[in-house]
Amino acid sequence: MQDVLAELKWRDALNQITDEEGLAKLLSEKSVGLYCGVDPTGDSLHIGHLIPFMMLKRFQMAGHRAHIVIGGGTGSIGDPSGKNSERKLQSMETIHHNEQCLTAQMKALFGQDNITIVNNYDWLSKIDLLGFLRDYGKLFNLNTMLNKEVVASRLEVGISYTEFTYQILQSIDFHHLLKQNDVQLQIGGADQWGNITAGIDLIHRMEGSDVQAYGLTIPLMLKADGTKFGKTAGGAVWLDAEKTTPYEFYQFWLNQDDRDVIKYLKYFTFLDQAQIAHLEEQVKTCPEKREAQRTLATEVTTFVHGAKAVQQAQHISKALFSGEVKDLTVEEIEQGFKNMPTVHVSSQAANLVDWLVANRIEPSKRQAREDVQNGAIYINGQRQQDLDFVLDPSKSFDGKFVIVRRGKKKYFLARVDQ
């Protein structure tokens, strides 16, 4: 069986392990059950969430039994975060909707082999208050709980009892999965270390100190400039194609800094050491070709959205760069022009100069005439220099769009009102 810990070390993806020697021995002896959890605080994962799940995928590919816990129970009380504030509690209706969305995403990413998806609401909701206090509360030392970093960082501004008990609920998850699914390893982000070790402590108190239970975390990912990975000027980069289009997703990876791209190739792709070493050499010798970035964008977009989405993203990129937009599909226009200046226009035909001014693409008729005559105006990829040209919005892209380019790079999307 593949030495998955050695692979993770090479990828710089290990932060802390509770007992590395013991875990390495266990992994070499059998197919091990492990889990990673996510709370349904939203209806989609973003790429920050994806990091620990990429590690889970590597264990799955190495023959181990991956489990994903959708936190319908823990998500209903709120995970204490490092933001020095209480999370706003969501309605159970919203939580259940988010559970369904996240489950569908996980099935798409992990397939059917060596994977089990469970919801901790199924067992946490069955514990009554007295049972919680007698069976579990008695086993947690208050001083130990207060010293957990995620709690200690909140003591000055305050933390509710609800969020304070989160580590107990997550510990119950680990114990439940150990007993019901033979899960002996929990993995998570660096901020989950306190919760993971609390779960191992609970298992040892309830089942005996000789029971094998392990935890590992991955490092906090920062960009070369010291800022947090995964955020853009427009906010989070989502896995949901409706929130972040596959084209935007592809472009995010394509635009990574040379200083970061090899690290991301190690974390987010399944390329082997020789392939990544080749790309690392390309970054050093031919950075202008951006081969590493193109490979990163292709690999991650294929993993999340499929090969067709990559082809579309590349087609859109090429069309926007060359100006040859006439062959784009309506779907590709929706993706590629999502964040470009947009105007709403009627389907009525009109003189080009008048149309440009009426829709505020040009500030005045004088400027519009000048730009048309100088060849600076392109309609659906075609240069238009005829001042008498009549533009009919119903004739292009199924009557839904008109693409205007002014100069070399300034695009406008005109959406035709139906």
C-alpha cells in the first residue's frame, strides 16, 4: 500500500500528527478508516475548504476508507471561529438545504469507491440534555477546554456556552465513527487541532488508553505575500459553478504567482513528483510561458468541474485575448462576461452611433463617430467603421447578447431584454 504519509510530507501538507510512528505503522498494516468534516454554514464549499479534502482524497486513492461528516448537528450550534464573534444561528431549514448541496458536491468530487458520507445530526440529535451532561460532560476538564486555542482566543471578547461546547460535540463524532465505522484517524485544518485532540482524549477515557485513535492537521495556507489563500477582490472562490463560473475558477488558478504555483501544484493536483519537478524547472527557466500555471488551472478545474469546463474556459480565454468572440456560445458568454461592464438594451435595430450613445457605451455622438471611423469599435468581434451601420441585437447569439469592444481590451456586454 502506498506510503501516504511520505507523500503528504513531500507535498508539505503535514502540520501536526498526534503519534506519527503509531499512525505510520497502522497505515502500513491495513486499510484505515479516516474522516474529515465540514459544517453546512453555506450551500457550497470554497477552495479554502477544499484543502483538507484533497488530503482525504489522497488517503482514499491509497486504498484507505474515507468518511466525510456533513455537520448538520454541529452546524446547528456554530463552530467557534477566530473572528472574535459569535456565528449567527441558521434556521434548520437552511441547514438541511445546505446539507443536501454539500453532499452533492462531495459525491461529485469523491465518487463511489472507498467513501462514506454521513451526517452527525443523525446521532447528535438523539442525545438528550441529561445524557449529554452525564455521559460526556463529566469526561471533559474545564481547564483543558479553556486552554484550547480556538477558545482561549475568544475569552477576552466572550464566547457563549453554545459555541464553547462545540469541541465536545466534535469529540462525540470521532467516538461514534470509531465505534460504528471503525474510523481511527481524523484530519483537518490547523485550526482543528484542539477539537481533534479532544476527540482522541474522549475515546481514550471511554474505550481505554490502548485504543488506537490518531489525528493530523495540514498547515495554514498563506500566499507568498503573506495574505490568506483563497480570497480574491470579489470574495471567496466557490466550487459551485453558479457562484464562481468554471471560467472564473480556471482564471483564478491561471493567475497564480510564480512563487506560489509549485506549492499549489503539490496541494491541489495529483501529478507525481517527476511531473511537478519538471514544472518547477519551467518556472525557473521559462516563467513567461506560465506552463505551471496552465497545468494547475487545467488539473484543478478538471477535478472540480470536468474536462468540458476546461475546454470552455480555454476557449473563452482565447476568444477574449484575440478578440474573436463571434464563435462563443451563449453559455460561454455568460461565464466570460460575468464581471464585465453590462448594459441592458432593447431588441430594436438602431443606427450604430445612436445605439452606442443611447446605451452609454460612448459618452457623446462626436466621440462615437470618431471611434467608429478610427476602427476602435468592434461588434461581436467584427470591426465596424461604417457610420450608417444598423445594429440589430436580435441577430446575434440567439438574440440574447451583443458584445462590444472599444479599443484593444475594453469589452461591454449588452444583454438584450426579451
